[in-house]
Amino acid sequence: MTTTPTSLADVLRQATDTKGRIKDLSIRAAGCVAHVEGTVPDFDFDEVNAERKAEIERLVYLNTVLARTNAVTMLEWKGQKIFVAEVIRRKAEISGEIKFLGDLTLQNGP
């Protein structure tokens, strides 16, 4: 059962739970179409797929709540106010820069 999130912690927890359900339902749906001729699959593909699609819609909703909250929530860093959304993007860029530097090949000699 899903509930309306009351805090960002709820949003993050529900998003994680929803991702797990989507993964499980995807595996179950795949099993509905791969079976031995003459046998009946354990689950009805249409029902499982409809449930999977509903969970995907739930995840879109939760991610949207999170993105909207991050877009308007500010924190103070080094005496400046900065949006959480900007912090997230800066972290991603720093991670990319670290990967770039780590992937450089060092050469000996001239």
C-alpha cells in the first residue's frame, strides 16, 4: 500500500521501495512470456504489466515531488544561499571531474 509522503525521507523511502517493486514486477512479467509450450504461466502478463506500469507512474510522481522540493529548498554554504537542486548538480559535475582525472593516462619521460 502506498501513502502520500509527509517528508522528504518518506519520498526517498517510497521511491526506493517502488523501484524494488518495479524490478520484481518486471521479472515476473518476463516470466509470463517465457514458458514451455502447453503450460500456463504462473501469472497473467496483462495484470502484472498493468501493476508494473502503475508503479512506474508512482515513481514518476515521487521523483517529481523530490525535484520540485529540491528546486525551491535553499541551504547556506560558505555564507551563500544555494538551492539544493544546484548542490545536486554541482556534486554530479565534481564526480564527473574526479572520474575524468582518474581516467587520464600518465606517461613517463619526455
